[in-house]
Amino acid sequence: MEDSVHVAPAPFNQAAWTMAELPPLEELLGNVRPAEDSAFSELPARMCSREGLYLRTEARDAFVAMHDSALADGVRLTALSATRTFGHQRSIWNRKWARPQYMGWSDFEKAQDILLYSSMPGSSRHHWGTDVDIHSLEPSEFIQGDGAQVVAWLRKTAHHFGFAEVYIADSGRTGYQPEAWHWSYMPLANRFLGAINDARNEGQLPAWNGFEGAHTADRLRIVEDYINGVNPQVLP
């Protein structure tokens, strides 16, 4: 990575994060249409692998600023995936559920294996409009070359823009496998996580349904071990 005179902005003031407005719970569970919702904005095509990637506008603006800062440092942050609806996540989940390799497996075993890298519909942070996958979805791509430069830059600088790596390699963290590509805009995401936990504690979180293997969710502790299975250093 070449030296640069570019200066990153000062880190976000975490005390101001609680000012984020909460969307309805149903949106946080994936019932959202980002292309038709004024709270969302499309990421510019120049920084995406394809068109049609949306984030909540505050997160989108922060990502654009982070992308341009990285580019000034000789690093390209390419967004591969951003906001996903419940239907989009369901198509990913059900497609994996139908894999021939799972023949003879119990539903619990199948769900547990899929959950290594994919969320159950309704439980994905990608529903929130705060999370973005960057550069590659293959762990090996971040070991050397461009991927190593990307993740090194992000780990050093992303916090200046409010982004954090939530699925880190930490033996004390539950849930998904490490994902060097998955970065979350914490000024909004921490508030949204809190809203889901509040709904669970108050008995307002609806039952998981509408996709294959939904009946395994409670046994797998989806809320406790997966939705909350994030890097503890980025929580308020």
C-alpha cells in the first residue's frame, strides 16, 4: 500500500449514536423494500460489483466517504452485497437447504451447517440497511494480495467512518464463522440490535417462519448466539 497524505476524519462520537431513529421492528426483520423507501439510498455503481445495492442513507453516505478515502490511499473497496429483504435471504437459505450434500442429515444438522456463513431469514444484519460485504466472500481472498490490503486498511481506518468488523476470529464469540468481508455501520446497527433484543425480552419478537427449517431456530438460539454473536469490542 502506497503512502498517502490523505487524512481520515475524526472518529465518530459514540455518545451521539443513540440519536438514530428506530425503524419499525418488521423492517429490521426483513420486511423492507429499499428501492422504494426514502430512508434508503443506492450506492454509486462505481463502487459496487453490480447495480441495485442500497443502504440506509446515513450508512450509504458513510460508505461512500470511506470508499473514497480508501481509494485515495490506493485501496479499492468494492461492495458486493448490502441490504437484503426477507425474500432475498430466504432464497439464499432455501437454495442451500436443498443441497444434495445434506441428504440424510437431520434438519438441525443442516441448519447448523448453513449457519456457518448464512443467516436465517429474518435474523440477518443485512436486513437492517447497515451492513455491507466488501471485496470477496471467500476467506482465502483476504490472506494475501488485494484482499489483504483491503482488510488491513479497513481494520486500521474503518472506525473513522463508523464501520466495524462484526464477525471476527474470537474463540469467545458465538455464531457465525469469521467474515473479513462483512462490515457494519455501528451508529445505526447497535441501535437496531438493541431494538431486536428489547422486542425479544418483551415477548414481541414474532416466531421464526416462512422458510425451510424455521422450526430449528429456537433450539439453535438464533437471537442469543447468532444475532448477538458479534465482536464484543464494537458494542456500546
